[in-house]
Amino acid sequence: MENFICKTCGVEYAESESPPERCPICEDPRQYVGWEGQEWTTMAQLKADGYKNDVRQEEPGLTGIGISPSFTIGQRALLVQTPGGNVLYDCISYLDDEAIAEVKRLGGIQAICFSHPHFYDSMVSWSRAFDDAPIYVPDADREHVMRPDSAIRYWDGQPLELVPGVTLIRCGGHFEGSAVLHWAAGAEGRGALFVGDSMAVVPDRRFVSFMTSYPNLIPLRADEIQAIVAAVEPYEFDRIYGGWWGRNMMSGAKEAVRRSAERYIQHIGG
């Protein structure tokens, strides 16, 4: 029995004797099946293929964890470390012994949460490596959980303070349950927002963008974008950390979100 991992979206599946016939995550209009067809791997095979975790400090109290060489779409997770406990935002498919040791040195993981289902990846394997850390999944997106587990706690979408000063906020958009994470002490106390691609930091890095599907270029509606902006409006943040290395907005982030939404809505004729 193996926990097979989709090579396109990176999501790990419940144990089975043979690979699943299909990946519902990839067949969803927001994603795609790989050009070579549906392909699978496993954690053990990734190790055999030479993959490793890449662990880097983003700022004091914040650590990024990725995969090297890049796997699937190349995102990285974010571990925020606080006196009240550590929170992992977003997940990746691979986890090696060196990363486990480093995260334990930093205080372990007390909660796991996500921007959206494309980053659920090997969430259960990560939870089990850290004393069955609770996994928070929005009830609205429960159909996208491919490996059910007792560590998963379905969340009603109301703002949820996971540890003091670290709050999970449902904003919707990309998925109904899409969420951002607010870290009040981030950016030297000015506040930081972790966004995955619930709002994506674009290469310009002065703006974010909003999409129903990034690979298939399906835009969001104006009312959905307005709802995202409204969801984060009560929170102070000067910095945004996106879902990929270097896709960060280091200052002026809250005003940039407002400005980005106005620009986007203007271009879609909203």
C-alpha cells in the first residue's frame, strides 16, 4: 500500500495498492492534467530521485520550506514561529529528515492551514511528523481532501486565531474556502499577510492579482475581488508573503491590495 502523489498538483492520496485512476484536483477547471497524462509518484520515489527540502529564513520568526529541485508548481510553505506556538501555512509534497529536524529545532508545528486546495499536498504526512498537528481545512473545500485523517479539523470560515497573534481569514475567490494568514508581529510589528495565490504577488511586486484559475487564465468577478479586499480590511499589514520564493511585497502592502483590486476591476469592466 502506498500514498501516491500526483505529479502535476502534488497532492498526496489515501493509501492504495495501485495509483488512482484519476486526480479530481487536476480535473477541476482551475487546474489541469499534465500534458503527458496522469502521472504518480511517492514520497520514497521523490527521495530516490534526489529531491530535498530547501529551508530558508524569510525574516526573524518566519521560515520558508520548499523542494529542490522544483516539484510541481514550485511553491514553498511558510512556518511562522511565535511564543504561543508555530503555524505552517500551505504545504508541499516532500518532507525529508533534515527538514523535520530543523522544524523541530524551531519549535515544531502546532497548527497547519492553507491558502487553497492546490497546496494541501502531503499535509497528513507533515502532520504525522509533528505529533499529529491539527490540520485546518475550510468546510467549503472538504471535497478536495484526497487523504482523510483524524488530524483534519473542518473550519466554518469565521476568522480563526490559531495561536495568539496569528489569524486565519477566509477570503474566498480562487476557491470558496480560499484563505490568507495574518501575522500581527510580522514585518517588525507592522503586520504581515501570507496569501499563497488567494491573491498572487505578481512579478512587478508592487501589485497582486486575483484569478479563478491561474494556469487556465480564468478571471474572478468584480464582486469576488471586492469580497477579498473586504475580508482583509480589518487587519493591519505592511508586508505580503506570496506562495513562491521571492514573490513578496516588503512594504506598503495593504494599500497595494486596494490599488490592485481597483486596477483589476477596471480592466474586466466591473
